[in-house]
Amino acid sequence: MKNLIVKASVSAILLATSFQAAAEVSANFGAASTYLWRGTSLSLNGPQVSGGVDYANDSGIYAGLWQSSEGAAGSTETDFYAGFSGESGSVGYDIGLIAYKYLQNDSADFNEAYVNLSYGDFGLGYALDSENSNSYISASAAVDKWSFTVGSAMFDDSANDYTHVDVSYDLGSGVALTFSKNDIDGDDNGRFVVSWSMDVDMK
């Protein structure tokens, strides 16, 4: 049922945006030495390539699709998302829904609602998978070419809860170097990740 709700929401937003004149479509491409997601490697420390398409208009409504060669449980990953972003005074906000799909292991599928807030170079984020009683909260900051993230994942089984810290440096030309460390037993030595990304406007 929850999947149907997410699909209906995405369809409704896409229908609404089709009537907006000032719209932008963009594509994104990326590659990384490992798929780093919330302080863990979903690609089991192997490499990853990815790509996606985004649609946005001046009203703040957006929708998109993102595909990864690697994902949870050894499967490829496809994400569908839609939301609304804007500013209220000097505070930015982004509210939306995202569906994570794993073609080779659909039992790993899940959906999240998220809220992200920003003020200057600082950000706060919260995501909730209410069906499985899992949530994630993060705080971030950017200083020149450096960015810092502290995140905490909380699960229905609190024994699986963990916290991570990521420190990234922008090397230019879409390349970044990240050091990530979590407090998960057996995965807490930290890892370096090299990533590359590129955005292309498709007007």
C-alpha cells in the first residue's frame, strides 16, 4: 500500500508540473570507489557508477529518477523521488518522498519521507521510513572546499543503531575525496572514498 501512495504522489506532482512553463530538465552522472551511503558501503567496498534525471520548475516542485549499479543486498538500485523546495527568509527547505527499489532483491525495497533545512553553509536533515520504524538524522556544514556531516541511523531494533562522521574535500572538476567513519562493530575502521559527479542541463 505504501508503494502505491508514493507512486500516486509522484504521478500527481509530475502532472502538476506539466502545466508549468518555466521548467528545467537535467541529467547527472557519477562514479565512486565505493557506494558510500550514510556512513556505510552498500557496494561492499566495491566501485559504483550511477546516473539520473531530474525535473524542476520555478514553483519549487521537482521529481526525479536515480539509478546505481550497486545497492543494498547485492542488487542494483533505482530511486524515484518527488518533493517541494524553497526558502522562507534566510532558511531553505526541501520536503519530499523517495522510493528505494532493488530489482534483484525486492524484499529490501522501502520508502522514506524527508525534510531538509539549510541556513547559509549549515544543514539539518531528517528521514523516516515509518513502515519499518527506521529513521535518520544528520547535521552538515561547509567551509571553503571542506564539508562535514554527522549522521545517526535509528532502527526498530535499537541494537543496530549507529552514528557516522564524514569529512570531504572538493578536489575540483567534480572530484571529491571523503573519509568516513562509523561506530558499527566490524566496520568501524573508517574508509576513504574517491568520487566524481557531473550535472548536465537538458533544455
